[in-house]
Amino acid sequence: MNRDLSLLRSEARRRYQRGQLGVALFSTWPLLPLFGAAWWLGCGANCLLLIGALLALASVTFGWRGGAYRRAVTPGLMAGAMPALLPLYSHTCAVACNSSCNDSSWTSVCMIACWGGGLAAGIAMGIFAARERDASWPARVSGGVLVVLAGSLGCWVGGVPGIVGMCLALLASAPPARVLAVRWGRQV
């Protein structure tokens, strides 16, 4: 009898984990258009292979983990699309206008796009953190990791300074946006 019960438990656990993985794979749907847009706008193969693999692994892992981790996957990927696509689009426009993102100054078109994308993603993640029902740190951290990885797809054109600028802008804008969203939510 105990043997049958343990077999049933292990089979139920296996099916549960398989179901969790299926939900995790489905919740990472924003990766497909993000990868397609990054490839079309000029993110190289090395960028897509390195950062894309890390992003896909993190997305599936957080989705499989469930709970607050899973709730942060789609908002994290959507917010990460802003710093991912804005620098790539501005780089495409800058090349078309005979300006280059390879300018070493901090005021180049790509650097400003990385900072702006990081600010926008930070505001989006701050609002998400304010709406998170249990205000847990796993949702904020996993969402932040996904934003940084997704944003790195685009800020890759700005090099390491572009990625660092995006991360600093994200860190600078998320906490104030969360505080304002909580305050605004209480007034309604």
C-alpha cells in the first residue's frame, strides 16, 4: 500500500513539474518578437546567441519556479523591450543619417537611447512592483534581471557603457516610480 502511494506521489509530482514547464514556456512568448526585432534592427548573431540564451534560460527558469517569479516574467520582458529596441532603432537611424553610435562620448545617440530606455523600463517596473500584491522581493529581482538581460540586447550597440548606463537609469527610476504609484493608488 505504501509503495503504491509513493508511486502515485512521484507520478503526480512529475506531472506537476511538466505542467509548470509548459506554463513557463508559454509565458515567455514576448521573446519571439523581441528576438525578431533585435535581429532585424541590427543586433548581431553573437549578441543574440549570448544574451538571448541567458534571457531565454532566465525566463523559463522564473516561469517554472512559479509564484512571484512567474508573475514577473511578462512584465519584465515587456519593460525590457523598451531599452532593447530604442537603442537599436536609434542606431539604425543614426547610421542612416551618417552619424555613428561608435562615438566614444557619453552623449552619443545610442547612449542617450540606452539611458532613456532604462528610465522607461524602470518606471514600468516600479509601477509593476507597486501593483504586486504581496510586494515580494522575488518579483522585483526576477523582473529586474529580465529587464537587464532584455535591455542588453539593444544596449549592446553602445558597448559596456551603454549597458551600465541602462542599468543605472533603471535603478534610479524604479524606486521613485514605485513610491509614486503606491501613493497615487492610495489616493484613488
